[in-house]
Amino acid sequence: MQNKTQRLACIDIGSNAIKYRQYRISKQKSKNFAELDTFKRISVRLGTDAFKFKKISSETEQKLLKSIMKLKDKADKKDVKIITGVATSAMRTASNGHKICKKIRKKTDIEIKILSGNEEAQLLNFFNYKDFKKDETLVVDIGGGSTELFHHGNGKLLAKSFPLGAVRILEGKDSPKHWDNLKEWLTKIPSENIKNIVGVGGNARLINEIINRQNRKSSLEELKVLKKELSNKSFEEKISSYSLPEDRADILEHAIAIFMGIIEFFPNSFLFDSSWNIADAVMEKELKENKNIQAA
């Protein structure tokens, strides 16, 4: 007899924060569907340790473990049956990343999978294109430690991860070689076809909220103006002027720099943002692969 599961959750351990997304499973058109129920973001910046020292410090590790344990308690209270955990750039960079994942499993029974850059990029294949045409869209996920890109056009799927991220740039650990590799990869996509650069994740949403809250899109010129404004303000001024959270205030201009480097290749494009998230892809993958999951 199959176990009936009503709620699932995903913990995404990023380079700048931990994201928790909890879902209620429903059935639509004879297919199980994960509907977002709860979202929580916890500011634990693993990237500073990982990119500067190639290792997560014991202090940061303890913050991470405590945060995961709190999320586990939260999930248990809501009767969440399955918690899927993934970790990205900071954890795959840190020499003790796998060791920390073992500690998390021992304390919480949650299995954390450290995704390779390629695996992270391939998850963008699950992106929901409801507002966009596939062949006109480049999906971009700029995180603290890496940037993933995905394009589905002319029957071809192009996916790639680059070690360029907002925290990595903040710490001065980005490399000219990786910028060159990104530019070379972008030449594979017909520039005249792309109209939508869709940023998934919080950086793109914040950028568009500041520039154009109503239309939710930004041009290259508008990005240049905002980047210059941010570069000329102090940390405190960035928070007060734009209502930025502290853990975004010092990195947003670096996320903009990456978006600018991408949009420059596509003269007909604008930056859009999406509420879709990598955790949504993880959940969809889980629904496809786990036959025991049933709608409530």
C-alpha cells in the first residue's frame, strides 16, 4: 500500500542563504502538482568561508546546523513527510562540505545532496515558461557562488554553470577566465532570438522591484544606472535607500554586473524576474521519481 503524502519540503543551502520551501501536493489533470505552502529564508553566508578559505569554519558550520535543525522542527510540526535537501556552490567548493552534510544527516535525518554545477544548471530545464516563449528565453540563476544558464531553442537544450556569483565577486574570487568562458558560451545562442532574460531567485526580483516595480522588467541601460548608484552608496545607504536586506545590500551590484555581462550579448532583450525557484525544480523531479507520493 502506498504512503499518502500531503506535504513535501525542499531545503536549498546556497552560498548566501538557506532557503526552505514547503509544498502541498494536489492532483491536477491526473498529475501530482506541488503547490507552494510556506517559504522561509535564513541568512547564513557560507560563501565567505568557502571562497576565501576553501573551508566552512566551525562557527559558520554551527549556524548552519542550528538553522537546519530549526527547519526540521518546523517541518515536523506541519507533518511534512519528505524533506529533500540540496547544496550548491559554496558547499561544493568547501573541502569539508561532504563532512558537514553527514553531520546534518546524523542530527536531522535529512539527506543533503551537493549538486555539481552541471546538475544545478540542468534543473533549469524544469522552469515554467507560462509567460514566455521558450526559444526567445534565456533562464539565468545568479546565486552567491555561481551562475547557471539554460536555453531551449531549435530543438536544442543548452545548460551551463559558471563559478561567477555575487558573493564570490564581493570576495574578489572571480576569475577573468570564467568571465571569458561565460562570454564564449553565450555566442552559441543566436543573439537576435533572445528577448527575455529571465532571472530566477531573489537577486533578479530585487533589481526589478527597484527599477520598475510595475512592469517587472529592466533594460541594460537601467541596469547600468542602478549599478552605478549602488557603487556610489555606503552599505547603510543601500539599505535605507532601497529597503534592501543586509545580506543583499553588499552583493546586489555584483549580481547586476553578471546580468549586464549576459544582456550585452542580446540587444533585443530585457531582464525579467520569476517567482519560480530551483526548489520548485527539485520538487517536480521528486514527484516524477517517487511513486509513493500521493495527493492529499
